[in-house]
Amino acid sequence: MSPLEQVLAAAKKLYDDGKEPSLALIKTKLGNSIPMRVLIQGLQQFKSLSEQDKQAISSTISSPATLSQANSTSTAHADKLVQLENELSELKAELSTLKQQFDQFKQTHITSERSEK
């Protein structure tokens, strides 16, 4: 469930409970795992829905364990991305070094050919 879907589900749950969804109530229900801009976007989207569309929203909110698992997966992906970026930087540096060595080799080879003539 995406963060926006979580906000919509929380707003629907509040609405179904007879409460007017607000940023404070939604944030209380979801915790600090959702960025404020997504909370605002979700609340605005919920308020603009028709009654029929509001009823169509699933009111199932991910449990903290599910959110924690999603966050750890995101962290693992972020760690892998950092690792790949570091490897890319290392490979670029190695390529640059090899290019310099090749250019030096060419210069040496050209110079030695000229001196033989």
C-alpha cells in the first residue's frame, strides 16, 4: 500500500467513525512514517472525493509491523543504491586512470617510433 493510499485509508477510517479527517488525526493514526506533503495531498484528495468514491476506498491501514517491514525494505534498497553508486565511482576512476596510462603509452610509442626513423 503506497503512502498516499495509507493516508486515504486513514481518512476513510476516521470518516467512517464519524470524525472529520484532519492532518492531526491522520498523522496520529499513521505516525511519523508518512511525509507531511503526502499527508496534505491525501487529505485534499479525500476531501475532493464524492460520497461514492469515499465508500470505495479500502479502510485497511497497514499495521506498524507492515510499515516497519516496508521501511526496512526501502532502507535495504537505499543501501544497495549507495553501494552501486560507490562502485560506479570507483569504476569511473579506474577507467580514467587506464585512459591516462594508455595516452602515456601512445605518447611513448610515438616518440620511440620517431627516434628510430
